[in-house]
Amino acid sequence: MQPYELTLADAAEAIRTGRLSPVELVDSVLERIEQVQPRLGAYVSVTADRARHAARRAADEIAAAGARGPLHGIPAALKDLIDVAGTATSASSRVREGHRAPGDSTVAARLSAAGAVFVGKTHTHEFAYGLTTPQTANAWDRGRVAGGSSGGSAVAVAARAATFALGTDTGGSIRVPAALNGVVGLKPTYGLVPRHGVTSLSWSLDHVGPITRTVEDAALVLGALAGHDPRDPASVAAPPADHRPGPGTDLTGLRVGVPGNYYFDHVDPDVEASVRRAIARLAELGARLVDVEIPMTRYIRPTHWGLMVPEASAYHERTLRAVPELYSADVRVLLEAGELMTAGDHLRAQRARTLLRQAWLDMMDTVDVIAAPTVPITAVAAGQTAVTWHDGTVESVSDAYVRLSAPANVTGVPALTVPVGLDPQGLPIGMQLMGRPFGEAAVLRAGHAYERTGTAGGLTPAA
Amino acid sequence: MSTDDLTPSEAARWAARSGLPLAPERQGAVAATADHIHSVVSVLRELDFGDTPPSAAYRAGGEQHDAAV
């Protein structure tokens, strides 16, 4: 096994016990990037010299005083919406030509303090306003979409071209590409991870979180990211927590909600079968399955759009007037049309969000976790724009990919995607585990137990 | 096209009121996208909000001073 193939937890253990140096690990990942980047296009930029320098420093620090923690000397990729001082945050857009971040984002500073080594910045759908990331190919089939908007981060992790990565999630942008590429993605509770220094799509819905190979790895990264920062007005003073799941796989006492509506409507039969098998596995591990009805489903998409659309247009107000021709066509028309939404529509969405949050809290009184598909379909062919369901209904690919993930953005609840199998075309399927606000421990416990006993750990793309 | 849909020229006028000039060749696509967005978000008018406040929060002090983490 090459060092680049190690999970974060295994690499950290190898470094801690002196069997692997950060220099070897970073070199191995940089070589892997060189190997896969021409085929997959996950990275916007690779900072090899800077990474090798940081790896040598980490090696010296560890030799002198031991590892500061599990991220010390671990190679990481950042979605290119996340500021690193002195480097460009391109947002995968021509609009950001010549950009230089004045300082580190909170998450980059925290990862650096924990000893992580940044190997590069990964592609996003332009300014995170889309679900496909056209610059990047799916790690399992280059003719299919990476998913988005954190497509580069998910593909980099799936292809073993980063030991872990960060993404952002406004309607599913961590979970969708993670599911489509067979890796783990965690959207934490709204406010748990500060967004200072992260380019916004929609302030009221944006989250930052990890994309990793395993649930345990996601917990390790979350531990370094979480915590209050007053520079993000939504940041909360949550109590310190060790998010790392225990070694056991016994789920006795865990109540897992299984939706009777919404989450299994208009879902591909292969996706549904895999997710239901995974839910049955949770029950075999001791979880008690509880039927739940998802409330107010008719108002999820209107609320999501009513928040996101005008906020995105507001963020881009200056540049949309100064350099509109530099935006991609799909993003430009959304930003322009968003200017025409009334304040009444935006406020109605905010009031609907208040109602949705309370209805979800009431529903989640009876369960610890809700289990459901992450996305209703696996990765579609690049260029495909619509899906036709068995009843003749036609849905845009973007609407389909966001449909099952957006509720966790509107409500702010934590949501994890875990690989649960492959469809007959050999494409990954993800199960979504949602918890109560700040209930990361429960979703990580369930995901980790599944992962330890299911098929997910063996998923490796051929790329 | 429903009665409250925007025509391309109406979309251009609304955009102009927002300080956003729309070239003639963009007006049709922007009107169609704006109408689609409107058709989605208008569903929220079905809800009786009563005294429900909006979800946006404002703190006069600017920061949470009780932050212990």
C-alpha cells in the first residue's frame, strides 16, 4: 500500500508511531495528484513547494515534540472558496482573476494550527452556484459529472489525491459530490464551523465541512474546525466535544427515523434498494427503526430558493454590474434574475424557515437520526440536464441533486453522507444520516458503525 | 405564461430599477428565469404565518460575548 492510499486515521497513526514521515506522505500524495489531475481535473492549483516545505516543518516538529494531534503532517485540499493568506481564492471563476486573499479563513488557520499540510485548492462549480462542477470529472467514470459544488474536493479524496478535503454546502454541495464519488461528507450543524474568510453563496444557508474517506476521518477533521469565531455572525458557542466515534458498532438505544414520505419519492430503484439495505443493517446493529413523516415538504424548495437566490445576487451585486461577461452563462442568468425577487418573497422564506425549523424539531423529538438517500440518482452523464421519472415527471438534474439535501440546509441540522454501495453501472450510492442540531455525535456514531460492518470501506474507484 | 409573468421588457425595467442594465439579448432569458423562480417561491403565499418572525437574527452587541470555546 502506498502512503497516499491511507485514510487520515491510519496515516496519523503511522506518523505518530514513526512508521511514516509527513515528508513521505506529502510526496506520495503530490505524485498521485500528478498522476490523476490530467484525467480528473480536481485541482485549480497545486502548491507543491509550499506543501513540501510544510511537510518538512511538520516532520521536524514531530521529531522534536511529538505530533500535536491527528492532523499533524496530513495532506489536505481546500475548495477554492476558502481563503489562504497570500494565495488566490479563484472560486473557479474568471471574475476572481488576480485575487489574493488578505488573510487565512478561520478553517484554514485552524487546520494549519493543527499541523495539516495544504497541497492545493480544488474546483467548485463557479461561486458554488451549481451542482455539477463541469471542470472536474467523476472519479469513477470520466464521462459523468463530479457533482457539486464541492466537486473537486470530493473527486480529489475519492481518487486518493488528498487525504482529506474541505467543502462548502448551501443546498447539498458537500454531500452531493461526496455521494456521487463514493466518499464521506459531513455538513455540520449551522453555526458550528465558522465561515470567516470563505466566499459566500448564501449567508443564511452556507456551511463548511469535511470530505473524507471514512466517518472516523470526518470526525477527526470536525474536531479541528468546530468552535466559536465572532467574525462569523452565525457562529455559535457550542460546548467543546470529542466528535470521534468509539470503536464499537453496537447501536442499541439509537432511534433511527425512516421517512415515509419525501425522501423515497422519485428515487431511482437501485438507490432506494441500497439505502434500505443499509438502514436494515443499522437495525441489525441494534438501532430501533421509527417511522417518521417529514413535515411541510411542499415548502422546502420555495424556502430554500427564497433565501438563496436573493442572497447570492446581493453578494455579487458589484461584480455583476462591473464584469458580467466574466461569469459563466448558467450562473450569470441566475444572479441577474435573482435581482428581480421582491423583499416580500425573501421575508416570506425567512418566516417559512422559522416554521420549518420548529416542525423539524418536533419531528426529531422521537428519533436521534433520520436515514435517507443523499441524492435520488447516481452520477449522470456530463451534459445531461434532466431526469425523467417513471411517472413521466421531468426534473432538472440540479433540482434532483439538491432535493434531498436542501432540507438540512434550511433547518440547519447536521447531515452526513456515507457510501452504501454501487448501482449496476458501478456508480456509488450514498446514504444520508441527519441528526438534531448539534447532534453530530449521533450521526457519526451511526455512520461509523455502518461503515465498520458494511461494504463502504472497500469502495475504491478504478481511476 | 401566467398573467403575473414578466415580459422581457418588464424584466429589463425591473432590473433597471435595481441598477442593473440588461442588454436586449439578455432580457428574454432573464425574464424566463425570474418567472421560474417566482413560480417556485410564490407557493409560500399559501402559508398563514400569523405572528411568526423571520429567521434572521440581529444582536445589538454585534458579538456573542458568552463564547467560551
